[in-house]
Amino acid sequence: RLPNGFKPIIGGLFCGILGFFFPQIRFFGEEAQNALLGNKSLPNTTLLSLLSIKMIATAFSVASGLVGGTFAPCLFLGSMTGALFHNAAKFLSISSVPGLVLADVPAFAMIGAASVLAALFRAPLTASLLLFEMTRDYDVILPLMVSAGFGSVVGDILDSKVKQANKRQRPALQLKTPHVVKKKLS
């Protein structure tokens, strides 16, 4: 067990090393997100590596007590997940359904970001309006709101399942009540 003073040092060093080798994950990940919102499709290997590295860096950052929060990382993780979903849907639609027209990468990236934001903070309307405000794209507002609502519901279900599992693993402390012995008065 490490003393509390060493946790930020180790977390900062680890996140700094990750950021040195993967500069796209530093700060808000603006470079990668702007590429996706600029309709530049990234390869699946790049998306998966950025997704996993940012997830690890965020977990280390939060666990070590570093300042940074989870708002910007959840937008990044959602954008990468949405772009991965776009690539998978594009691959499947080309091979199985001719004539199917998919939306571009920015739509999937925005919807993914809204879904993760809504699932993490349980605020689907806020997530929808925030992402809409960032992009001003009227064509994507309906799927954005549906995915944010769905993400929030899934987040609630998973949260309740985790709480139930924790209750089963840690039974509540049961206090024994002392037995009252009544003496017979003679």
C-alpha cells in the first residue's frame, strides 16, 4: 500500500509516459476528435489503441487523485467508440445490404460521445443538447437523443446490478440485540 503522497506522482508519471507515446490522448484528445468530426475515418487499429490507452490513462488519473475529471475523457471514449461502430456498420453494410447509405463518421462520433456522456452522468438531455450545441447539426438530433436516452437507461441498469452484487458480497452488519433476562420477583 502506497502513501497518499506517492499516488499522484506515480499516476502523473504513468499518464505522462502514455501521453508521450500516444500524443492523441493528451488533454481533451482534440486532435483525434477533430479528425473524426472533420469526416476523416481512422483505421480500426488506431481507434482501438486510442480507446484502450485513453481508458487506462483516465483510470490511472482518477485513481491517483490527479485533477482532470471524467467529462472530457468520456467524450473522447464515446467518439472513438462511435467511429468504431461506424467502421463496423460500414463493413457489414457493404458486404450484406447493397444500396444502404450510412451517415458519415462525424454523426457516429457525436452519437457515441452523447451516449457515453449520458450513461456516465445520467443526463441524457444535457448530453444531447451539449453535443448538438457543439456541432449545430440538425440531421443528427433525433438519433443523438435516442442514443443518449438509451445510454442513460443502460447506465442505470448496470449501476443497479453492481450495487446488488456488492450487497451480496458484503452482507450488512447485523447487530445482535441483547437478550433481556427477566428476574422473578419473589
